[in-house]
Amino acid sequence: MANRLKQFYRALTAKVDDQDLVFVKSRLNDSEISLFLQMSTIDQKHCINVAHSAEALTKVRKLDVPLLIRAALLHDCGRKNGDLGLLGKSFAVLFDKTIGYQRFIKLDAMRRSKLCSWLHQLLEVYYRHPERGAAALASIQSSEQLIIIVLSHHQPATATDCPELKLLKQADALN
Ligand SMILES: [Fe+2]
Ligand SMILES: [Fe+2]
């Protein structure tokens, strides 16, 4: 709970400064920068923080750091600016913690037409942003490794997870 409150406060005060942009531009190509900039300031700052946390964690592991940082900067690019908003995201987190994805799937199949479209759109973005992000990256011909990491960043761990994905999940949980 304390972590959630901290995240909410950080989101409220999120700001992407020149130093952040220099960092982003040094790690992504032009098409990827364009995807990055389509996220809200809150998500941009979150991804930058995840990238810094991930970079700090690499000091004790051997892995592909440039791939990890690109994945961290773009992992939430399936949420574009205006898709969710801070209140929408907070509501979706609350929904996830109380009602959950499995019930959303049932509602999705059984009562889709009765759900308020705002609620449906909100949860669709919240739950499906990994698929949306992977599709956006595929459309700019990003590497398969990057696409798989973004697609899988909220999936339960499996034996085939690459070390960059494992570390991204750790860094994401810290931010
Ligand atoms: Fe995410
Ligand atoms: Fe994230």
C-alpha cells in the first residue's frame, strides 16, 4: 500500500526534463523515440525510472544492457498519452487488486455490450498494453527479442524467460 501511494505521488509530480530526453535519445532509434514520446509524461517518466533501476541492477548480472534499456524505455509504449490518465490507471489498479483479470475476461465475453465503454476501454488498455506495445514495435521493425520482452513483461515467469526480461520485471516492480 505504501508503495502504491509512493507511485501515485511520483506520478502526480512526474516531469521529463532535458537530461531525461538526452538519455532516451542516446538509447533509442528515431522510430522508437517516436513511440516513446506518444506515451503520457507519467508513463515516460515511469519508463525512464525503470531503465535507471534496471541499469543499476545489471551491475551484478551479465546480460545485453542496450537491449534491456530499450525494453525498459518502451515496455509500456502500448499505453499512449490520453489512453488511461492517472485516475484511470489508479482505478484500473484497484480493479485488478479487487476484482481481477479473470473476472474481466468473463465480463468481456459475457457482458461486453452492457459495460460502460469508458470502463471497458480503460481495462482493455490496462490489461492489453503489452500486446499493443508489441504490435507498435513490430510495426517499426523492432527486434524480435525486444518485442517478446515487451509482450511478456506482465506474464508469470517461465523457464524460457531471458535474463533481460527477468530484470525488467524486477525494475518495473520497483517503480
Ligand atoms: Fe506494463
Ligand atoms: Fe511499467
